[in-house]
Amino acid sequence: MVSEGGFKIKIEIWSDYVCPFCYIGKRRLESALEQFAHQNEVVIEYRSFELNPQGSMYSGKNMHQILSEKHGMSIEQAKEANAKLGQQAAMMGLVYNFDQMKPTNTFDAHRLTQYAKSVGKDKELSEKLFYSYYTEAKLISDHDTLADIAESIGMNRDESMAVLQDPSKYANEVRSDEATAKQLGITGAPFFVIDRKYAISGAQPIEIFLSALNQAAQ
């Protein structure tokens, strides 16, 4: 898309904080942008997407147990699968702490991100939420934890807590993003939409992102 001042390319990212490929995909896009000639003309918007809207709060089970139960595999097989995923993450400089990770419902984390968008802090919050979940193994459905994370990136803790404690606040914004995803035929995350013309599904290789960006710039 060309504007009077040159290119303006908008990338919308539908992702969920408990989706391991979403953090990897985010890093691969960022790596592609570092190689992209028009990186300063790119606008990124984070969109809410819950992999499991009916997902329960933290049950005390770790990722190995959950994967084992979900796919009917042994704990050893689950650990092996998670280790391979961890290697993919490590290639992008990420640390995945599968042993301590706390899978949980992400609706409140998404509501907080929508609030962060209103104060221009959504990019910082998204990055910190991913890091807090995967590397620090924090419980990102806990309101105190979420308010601490918000405060750590310069958001007002009390205002963040007020949003979290009122389940109606920013709920419509989360649902609106999810409804838009449905309209666009998005059924999984991560999903990247460039200028509503080009789509990238999943944590694709850096070259795929770069190719799509170059197409969008032409």
C-alpha cells in the first residue's frame, strides 16, 4: 500500500500467549523486518486470538503431562516433542521452560493487551507476556502477576488492575478481534495478515515473511 509519504504496510498478527509457535513466529517476522528495506514504514497491530476460549485456569499440570494426555503419548514422548520445539525456539534466541510452564486461560491477558493498545503499550506488553509465560514460567491468568507485568513496561499498575478486575472491560475488543478472524477464515495461530492482501499462516521461515513483505512493498 502506497501513501503520499511512501510505503505504509500494515501487519495484523492474530496470536495467543500460550501458543508456542506464536512466539517463534513473532521472532521470525522481526528477523525478516530487520532485513526489509522499508522496515520503518511497517505498522504492526496485535490482534486477540484464543486457541482455547473455554480453556481452564492453571490445573497444576505441566506441558509434558498436558501434551501426553491430549495426544495419548507417553510422558517421555511428550518431553521429546517439547524438546524439539524448544530447539526451534532456541534457534530464534528464545528460552522455553517447559518443565515449569503454567498453561492457563488467556482471556484476561488479551483484555490487558487491548487496554495496553489504548495507551500505546501493546507491543511492549505482548513481548513481555510471551517472555513471562515461556521463559519465566509465570501464571499469566493471575491478576497480580498481570498487573506486575504491565507495571514493568511502564503501564499504570492500579489502572491495569482495575481493568483486570472488571471482566467487561475490553472484553468486546477481544471478541471483535476473534470475530474478524472468523470472517477472514482464520482458524489457528499465529496468523499474519499484510495489508489485508497477503496472509501467512503459522511460524513460517524468515524467507517467507521477507518475500511477502517485498510483495506488499511493490
